[in-house]
Amino acid sequence: MQHAFEKLLLNKVEIGAAADNWRSRAIPEKLGFQQEGELRDYEFLNGRFLHRVMYGLRREEWTESIK
């Protein structure tokens, strides 16, 4: 996160994970990302459609979290 916001000067970082993949979803949640929405039937994998949950973290939110 430090590299993204301080070196690349990004305003926002996004992470997506399959809605039913709780282990992958735990990562952005632990890092302070906010859930921003769910994309229904985002991808077809192993014979079924999967929804994708999108998370975002803005630079100002990250800066506040490290104070």
C-alpha cells in the first residue's frame, strides 16, 4: 500500500474476490478496504457463474489508518 500511494501516487486501489471465497475476501477486509459492490455473474468458472465482490481503499483512508 505504501508503494501504491507514496511512490505511484495512486488515489485508489481496488481488489476483487469471488463472493463465496471468504479466505480471499478476508485479505482486503483486514487491510481496511471498504466493500463497494458486487458484480453478478462476473465470470464463468468450473461450470458455474461466480459473483465478484469489489473492495476499494482511497489514499486518504490509508493515510488516516496509519496515524
